[in-house]
Amino acid sequence: MARMHWLDAAAARWVARGPRFFQDGWGPGSVLEKLTHVPQGFAFPELSEVVLRPARQEGAVLVQEGRFPSPAAVGPLPAASHEARFQLVLPRDAEPRPPVCVLLAASGDQGFGLRRWLAASLAAQGVGALMLENPYYGSRRPPAQQGAAVRTVVDLLLMFRATAVEASALLGWLLARGHPKVGVSGYSMGGSLAAYTAAVFPLPVAAVPLAAADSAAPVFAEGIMSALPDWDALGRTVGGPEAARRRLAEVLGAAASTALPPLSHPRRAILVAARADGFVPASATLRLLQHWRGAELRYLSGGHVSAFITGRAAITRAILDAFSRVEPLRLEEGGGSALP
């Protein structure tokens, strides 16, 4: 097994100084119980009230800001997260409706800045990008939350489930607008959410989880991020910090992509992993690969942090290759059938 990259080790020291996750414990028990059940398939969520601001030119790309009422904004999702926000980046000189990849946020990626390099790189190859701001992040962050440190385990699970619902709705919206191919990708947590979204979306998409785990369980219980949970707060009701660690792994594991049916078109999925990743255990990526039998796995040199910096050309290539394996689709306005 490769040793942890030195940049990941440095990141571990920085992460340990951040605000603690789950300072208010597990959250409402009834909601926690509901969220640990595997969904039996989402109804195809439609976006009927998308507001798009006029496009602005930024060099070789056109950028549009968009917002819509979240189709997941029911029950305990905080009011601050009810309206979703996204940024759509399209090649300036491409066809009016090029292929588009939905890029989901990594942990702590509030706003769109960390994903703009990938959007620009894809645009240079004729592929657009839509960047969704997660519930609980940025403009959608509840007032009492510090940065990305959600207050309860329920909050984390709600963020995961709501992001998957919103991303699925955006994929359908893009098809309905006439974009012939769509896909979903993201780095780290964004990659795990991309895998989950691809598994629940009913139509073929390009799926490119980057540095992704099959669930958040090994990330918070084993990797560098295990320094972030407030284990004392979680342990008060379950018998102490060690019992809390076991319980958290069990709860987050119930929301794994591997708990969902495998992809019907696994050839359109390319997983990308870092060889010396200190955040995501290699076994967590391999479990997803095994579940998606027929998907491809590619490796980047370095660790979780360095691969994001030095592997950009390979990341772009993986997304473009996955798109090349998707047949063009068209979804009629109003949620009609997909047509070849």
C-alpha cells in the first residue's frame, strides 16, 4: 500500500484545527432513521421555476448564474437551503446546446471557484459544465453553521440526499433544454455524490467519480477527516466516543452508493483515484468499482491534495472519455421520454 502523500499529511494538521462536525450530535432520531433507509428510487424531479440570469462572456466561455426552488426542500431541510444556486459555463463558440457535465462540490467547496478550472478545461474541448452549490454550503448555509462543519449527522445525510435529488433534476433539465449528452462528476465528496446521483438517475449518463469513496463512512471513521467529528458530542447518547465511531460508520454506510443497484451502463463510468490518498481509503474506491462491474478505474500519482493539482489533464481526459461512450439523448420539454 502506498504511503500517504506529504501534502495530505500537512492537510491533516490543518484539518485538525478546523471547527468540529456534529457539535449538536446525531439530530432528530426519527429523521435519522428515515435517512438510513435506501431510497427505492426517486420520482423523476422536474425543475419548473429555473431562473437564469443573462449570460456574460468571460474569455472563451459564457457564464450564466441560475437558481431554482429545491425539489428536495421538504421536511427538515433548513430554510437557508431551500433555494438552490448554480453556475453554468458553456464554450463561447460551441453549438448552442453542447454536452454538459454537472460538477458537484468537494467537502468545503463553497461557491464555484475551486471547480472553475475544470469547467474552463472542459469548455476548451467543447463540453459545458454546471456547478451546483450544495445545500448547507455558501449562500445555502444555515446561520448557526461554521463553514462546512454541519451541526448534526442528520444535516450531513440531508445534504447528501438533497444534492443527489437536485443534481438528478438538473441532469433532466439539461436534457430537456436540448443538451444531447449529460454527465456527473466531482472530486472527493463531490465524487461520492456524483456516484450516488448516477446510480439514482434513470437515464444513461457519463459518470466520473474522482477520488471518491463508496460512502462517507470510511472517510469520517478512518481517514484524515476522522479528526473532525465531535466524538464526545456523538458519544453522549451511544456509550462513548468509540461506540460513536462504530455507530457513525454504520449510519453513513447505509447511505453508500453500493447500497443502490449497480449502474445499468457501467461502461460509461470512469473512476479516478489517487495512489497515495490519505483522505479516501483505497478499499472505499475499490468497493464501488466492484459494485459497478464493467466500470473503468484510472490512477493519478500523488495524494488526495496533490492529485487535484497535478492530475488536471488526466481528470479532464477521463470526463471527455466517459462522454464519448454516451449516446446522444433528447428529453422533451415537460419531462417527456428520452429519444435517441
